[in-house]
Amino acid sequence: MELTSNMERVKECDLQAVLSLQKAAFMEVAKQMDKYDIPPLLQSIQDIRNDFGTCIILKYVTEEKQIVGSVRDYISDDHICHIGKLIVHPDFQNQGIGKALMYEIEKYFPSCLKFTLFTGEETHNTLYLYTKVGYHIVCRNETDGINLIHMEKENCTK
């Protein structure tokens, strides 16, 4: 299966579907953490519209055009690419979609110095995925009762 052929940039008309997918995916994370007020679950349609204006948001669609994955990123003034909200529908996880989304989003900023992201310490599958695609842990901290792991990856394409 060629995963990259199923990837496209999100259009404004996709934002509600991406937000619904985000809430479904992060509900699984919330259950693992037993914490239901995590920021991805609290994000509103206006928040994702704001992200749409400042980020590149990709979607992964099935042959039936159902959005089952997404990731977003932006580059800061210091030439660092910040990747966030990698989501894959629970029914479609462990099929290479998250990995494909990560590789694809990195292509959008070939001149950045490095890529950064964070994940919750309790999300072992996500941590495993990020490590598998080349990210390494740079620090850990606690924010709003959530233990976060910050990770980086040097941009080898520049």
C-alpha cells in the first residue's frame, strides 16, 4: 500500500472532520492518562481555524475519502519546525499512517535546522513511533499535571 498517495493538505472545509478525529484519537490518550482536560480535547473549531492560518496541516485519507490521520507543523523565526497533534483514528493505528505523516510533514520545511515535538509520558506507542522515525528525548517536564517528553530531530536534508 502506497501511503503517501493518500496524503493531502487540509482544506478549510476539512477542519471540522480533523477536529472530530483529533478528539476521538486524544480521547484514547485521555483514557490512558485518566485525565480528560488535556488541550487537544479542549480545542475548539476556532482554535483549529487559527492553526490553519499559521500551520501546515496534512490529512491522510482512505480510498473512501475518510480522513483517518492528520499532523500539523509550523516553522518559528529561529528556523525550528514545531510538529504537533499527530493523530490517527484508533481503528487505523499500527498501519504505518503515523509514520508516513511524520515523514511527509518534514518535507514541507527542507531548510529548517531541526524538528521538535512533545508527547505525554504515558503515550508509549507515540513515544515509540517518534523514536523510530529519528527523534530523541531532550528533556522532560510537567505542565498542568501532564508529564511531557520533549523530542528533537536534526534536519538531515538541508
